[in-house]
Amino acid sequence: SKRKRCEKKMIRRFKFCANLDFLFLEHGDLLERYCKAQKFGFSGVETANPYCFPPEKLASAQTTCGLNQVMINTPRDEKGEGQYGDACVPGREKQFKYGFEQSLVYAVSLRSSFIHIMSGCIPPGSSEQECHKTYVSNLRAAATALSKLGMHGLIEPINTYSIPNYYMNCYDKAISVINAVGSQNIGLLLDVFHLQTIQGNVTRSIAKYLP
């Protein structure tokens, strides 16, 4: 049946990695958490904010523990306008380019194939249409750089309860943006927590968006 085929596809594709920004926080800094993840049986990790350490130090910890770096995020300006990314923000194209190039350096060092490109929030005075245009333009530029390195950029819808006014807040919008970018190097990052909060019906939604 269609349901059984879908279940088999999901079982075949799903793997687990440790998010070091949420797990093993009691075990010290990010470098220590790499080895804790390995001791608890994980073979892969993701790190939203690796930028607190030089890439070579993280790469050394990763190699020592024998872990695969699945994904990192683009940098965030914790105190400024780019707190949740710059990709959609009109007028901050230079900031996005700088941050994205930094993420490429880390991704290469950590041998990570995926970078979560955070969209950022719609700034006061900017329209949805302006942000869409900026976002697609920045993602196209990112896709060109990613393709040369054999990497992929991911966009993740985040619910507006967690981040109010976040631009990429809808799965149908994400699919529309991916189609507009038109690159195999830009894809969808599906977080089940955000999926349930945004639209619910998790099982059918996963079947809809799973490639």
C-alpha cells in the first residue's frame, strides 16, 4: 500500500545525530561535547554555533572522536540586526556574504556537507516581497559557492512562537523559495517540532515533503 511504501522510505532514510547545542550541556564546552556524543553511541553531530572556537580546534576534536559533522548553521549576530541570520534582510547582503563565507570555511574544515542558511527576520519597513527577493538572490549566490564544494544549503521553517517575525516560517513558502532558487544545492530542512507547531498532521506532512 501507499502507506507501507512511505513507512519503508522513511525508515530507510532516517538517521540520528546529536545536536551539540542542546545535548550534553552539562559536560563542559563544545569541544568536550564531541567526545561525549561519541561515548553515547552517536556517529554524527550537528552544531548550530561552532564559531566560538577556531575551526582547526573543532576539526581536531571531531577527528579524535571519530564523528561525522552532519551540519552547521550560518553565523548569527547575537546582539545586532542579524540575530537570526541575514539571508532575507534587504540592505544586509554584505553581512550575509561575509557570514556565509565564514560558514564555508568551517564546513570545509569539519567536512560538513550541509549548512543551514538562516533566513533572518522581516525588518521594520520591509515588505514580504522585498525579503523574498533578497532571500532568493542570496540563496542563488550561496548555491553557486556550495556547488563548487559539493555541499548543500538547507532552509528550515521555524515557527513564529519560537522566533517571532522569522521570515522562513512556512513549509509551502520554503518549497516555493527552493523552486525559485532552482538549484539542487538548496534543499529543505524539516524539524518535526517546528512542523507540528506550524501546521500539525506530522505523519502526512512528512510524507508530503520527504523526497
